[in-house]
Amino acid sequence: VSNIDGSVQYYTVRPAKPSSEEGSEKGLVMFLHGANTEAKELAANFQAKIWAHVVLPTNRRPFGFDWEDWGRLDALEVLADAREKYKTDPLRDVLAGHSMGGHGAWHLGVTFPDKFAAIAPSAGWFSFWSYGGMAKFDKPGPVENLLMRGTNPSDTLKLKRNLLQSGVYILHGDADEEVPVGQARF
């Protein structure tokens, strides 16, 4: 139940395989879905891991907020709930996502670097300005300034220094027709 508005925001879990090693805590892989996908559909693509539970939140249904705003807050609530329920080791927690979820991995990773040992954005964009192809304003007026401030959270490059102590694995195919591979190369 969301602390934002009291709505039910489900998530799906692919539990870790049992291990014969005693005392070894499992990690958690939180995977953020892309646009027009939901966690329940995506879970079938994951095999159970020995070392981690795979947790798949749904971002206010298939499109949500690009894992920003309410989507980001929902994802953090899922992370806290899953950590408590599965008693995971936060030092082994990884954040990953594809496409819109790749942007979410960048966004949550740079905004909350203390919550994840590593991030793995796949086919994600690093800002709305770069993905949408919009040029920034040379001489912004009041409305343009408001628009630029409103999109600041999506500009993950402004917080890139937050990832200096984290592992980062970037995956992006050059045949991607939705998100240009230049987003990963940059």
C-alpha cells in the first residue's frame, strides 16, 4: 500500500534458489521495467539466482512516471518492503532496468547511491533533454526556466559523481530503434 496515496502498488518477486551455504545472506536485484510493460509480465524472463532475489516493481502501471516522481517513491517503498520481507544484504543489492527502466536505473542510482552496490542500466537515456532531442534554451524566459527546473531530476549527469563508489554496468545494443545507442556511449 503506497504511502503516497494509499493505492495498491504491486511488485513481483523471483525468489532466490536455496543455497547449501549457511549464513550467506542473499542480495536483491531490483529490475525496473520499460514503457508499456508490467512486472507480472516481465518476471517470466528471469531465472532464479542463487545469490539474490529478483524484485520487479510496477511503476504506476505500464507507463507511470518514467521512474521519477511517484514512480521513484514507489520503487523505494518496494525496495524497503522487499529488503524487510526477504532479509537481504543491502551491500549486495543491485539496481537494473531496461529502456524507461534503464533511465530509472540511472535516475535512482545517481539520486540514491547509498542504496545499491551497483547499477546496470540497459538501453536507458540519461536525461529527457538528450532523449527527446530538445535543445536547451540559450536565453530562457520565466516559462523556459520553469520547464528546465522541472526536468532537472531527469538530468542524471548532474549527479554522476555520486556513482564514483558504485559499480556501473551499461548495456545497449546499437540496433536499438527506440533509444539511441548514443545515450549509453555518452
